Amino acid sequence: MGRNGIDELLYLLDDAFRGRGLASSNESQALMTNLATVPEDAWRALPAGAARSIEAIAIHVGACKVMYDDYAFGPGTLRFGTPPVEPWGSDGPAPKDDVVAWLERAHAQLVSNIAALDGDDELDRSRMTNWGEARPTRWIVATMITHDAYHAGEINHLRSLLGPDDRWRYVQLGYG
């Protein structure tokens, strides 16, 4: 029973979260590197026409990590809108440093449960989702990878709308 598939998914999961892997030649695509560049005045700010802040997006990402982990690898009893899932509620207010630390813990818990799988055959095992549908473990992990990357891009976009610091522009020009 091999573990190559599990190891690859863990690598990609960490890359989408932290941007430290070889797959991320541009770390600005990772969730945590995008959060690290959010100035305090942009944390709760809303650009014209926006419905959610960077703070709300970060809380949502953490809440999903907690929920997916609980349903796929735990008892499946948690609910959105409760303190174990959303310690500050879905919209805060939540101090940025506290949210970042909470995200690290939620990610570490999910990674720990994936790393504990016996072998790659576990990736095809059906597990419960928080909406009551069973999905293969591989699908659940892939969803968490794309979820981090999606919201990293959303945070990057909001950050660029809120201020003059558009790091992407400098990366494109070869300066970053």
C-alpha cells in the first residue's frame, strides 16, 4: 500500500496554503502569503460594491477547514455559526493576527488527519461532507486545495482594489 498520492496531495495542500513548494514559483498565489501582505487598514475595509472583507474571507476559509475536517475525519457534529467553527462569527470583528494563528491551527489539524491515512487506497474511500453528501477523500482534499487558492486570489484582488500596493504588477514586470 503506497503513499505517493497522499504525499502529493499534502504537498499541494501546503503549497496552496503557504506557497513554499516548488509548484508555487510565485508565492503570491498562496493564501497565507496573500494574508501576510494585507495592511491593518484593509483587513475590514470594503471596496465600492464589495459584500465581504478580507477578514470575512479569512474567517470563511478557516471555518471550511474546520468543517471539512470534522465531517471527513471526525464525528461530523459541528455547525457553521458556532464558536468552534467561527470563533468571531462569520463577519468578525477578529484581530488579523488571531485569525492567522487560528488558520494555521485549522490547517495543521486537517493536514494531520490526511497524513494519518494508511495508504493511497484511503483516497478513494467515501467520507462525509458537511452538507450530508459522501465524497471520495481525494475529492475532499482537492477541494481544500482549490479553496485556498481561490480565496487567495480573492484576497489579492481585494487588496489591490483597496490600495496602491499591487504586488502582481511588480511581479509581472520582473521586479518581485
